[in-house]
Amino acid sequence: MQKQKMKLRLLICGLICIIICLFSATTSVFALESINPDAKAGITIKYSVEDTEFALYRVAGVSSENVFTPTEDFKDYPLEWNGLDAEGYRALAETLGIYIKRDNIKRTATAVVNESGLATADNLETGLYYVIGIQPEYAVSEVKPLPFLVCLPSGPEDDRWVYHPTVVAKRMVDDSHLIDSTERRVIKAWEDASNKENRPDSVEIELLRDGKVVDTVELNKKNNWSHTWENLSKDYEWSVMEKNVPEDYTVSVVREKTTFFVTNKYVSDGRPLPDDQHLLPYTGQLWWPVPVLAMAGMICMIIGLLRRKIGEEDV
């Protein structure tokens, strides 16, 4: 009996040591310093075409918890800023590009590619930046830098935020000259399953030629929330934007060849509704207690079973 109790005590002590080791390991792995929103930041962009000019627009500030808040120039746009996946941020970038060109928003900074293939901008505020590259006239016009979003600081790397990251600007093939069609189509999509009955009866969509509004059409159930413009010139860049986004909705615009998909997503109390009502912890939330508490629960169950077995053997 005494030997069994001694074994149980030793086992408990051993398990406690395991918990302490796990606690130390997980806190070191998951520990992450907070972002300093007041720090100065910068960026170096790698791109192969010398003299390419990268325009940077600070579209949102970032908090110590890595939460984006739109800046003064972008606060009135009905956009979704946080908790997006890769496709969501791609759509956000495309939508921001249309707003910037349509409303002639002033850039925050400029970085020009040097002979080493690097473009650098320093002394920037932290936040989310929309970056678009403009190549020199002598460059191949069919291949252009792909606009992108970048957070300053970026990362984290080795549990630390990088306040001056180096990024590689991806290249895209501009297929506009390959499109024989002189048509452009817009399709309206809704993400509002919980608010379908309150959906507006119609919306207005603007057609933009090189960023300037040249036409406005109404979409509704009668035209299946779609419209096609015909006989458009191939000499211009065409895009679309929703004129007045319905209250409690956000908007995103994505182009697929000659078709634009304009999506309105319903928001509740100013925040987008979670997919399937499932909330994931946001970036910056403490994760280290999760494995520790899970292991502690398993250990308590094992101790309880051992104590029960020893008690049964004593009977």
C-alpha cells in the first residue's frame, strides 16, 4: 500500500515537471511582441525593371493587436478590412485600386527601382499600404507589376515584427490588348443570407473609363442583377464601381477577363457576419494556454484513473 502511494506521488511529481516544461516551451514558441503603431517603418521592393515607379498609399492604420482601421482618405468607403483570407485581400486590393483612380487620391510615398533592382521607401507610418507599380515607357507593356497590399510591419519572423521588410513585386500579364471583345459585363452578388428579406430592390453601377465615370446603370431582379455594355473602345481601361453601397453592406469588385463581379456583404453592428457563425480568434490573441491547459486536463484524468485503480486494489 505504501509503495503504491509512493509511486503515485512520484508519478504526480513527474507529471507536474512535464507541465512546467511544456509551459516554458509553449510560452517561448507562442510569445509575440506587440506591434508598436508609433514606430517608423519602411519597405524595399524587388523588381527587375529599372526606373519602375511604385506608388504607396497608406489605406489603414494598424493597432498593437494587428487590427486595421482605415485612414482619413479611406474611412468612408464601405470595405471589409480585417479577418480576410488571401482571396479577400486580393479583392480588397482590386477594389481599393478602383477607388484610388476614380477619386484621384494622393499617394503617400513613392519608391523608384534603381539599377540594382531595388526600390526603397523610408520614414513611413505603420499600417496597411496599397502598392501599385508604373513601368517606364520603354518597358514591355504586356507585363506589369501586380498591385498588392502590404502591412508595415510585416511578419512576424522569429517572434518579431519586421518594420522594414523586403518584398518581391510579382508580375502579371496585361491581357487587355488580347481581348477582342468590346463588351464588359457586370454581375451583382450578395452575401446576406441572414438579411435577404431586407435586401435593396436595386443598386446603381458606374462604368469607368480610365478611372472616369462615363455611364451608370441600375441592377435589379428584372435584369438578374447584371448588365452588359457593348461597343466599348479597346483603347481604354474599363472598370466598374457601385455608386451608393446599401447601408450595412460592404463592397468588393473583382474582374475576371471581361466580367466584373460586384459583391455586397451584409454586416452586423458594423462588423461582417462570420462564415457559418463561426468565429476564429483574431491575430494577437494569446494561444499558448491552449496546449498547456489541454495537457493539464489529460494529466488530471490520468491521475484520477490511477488513484481509482489503487483504491480498487486496496479493497
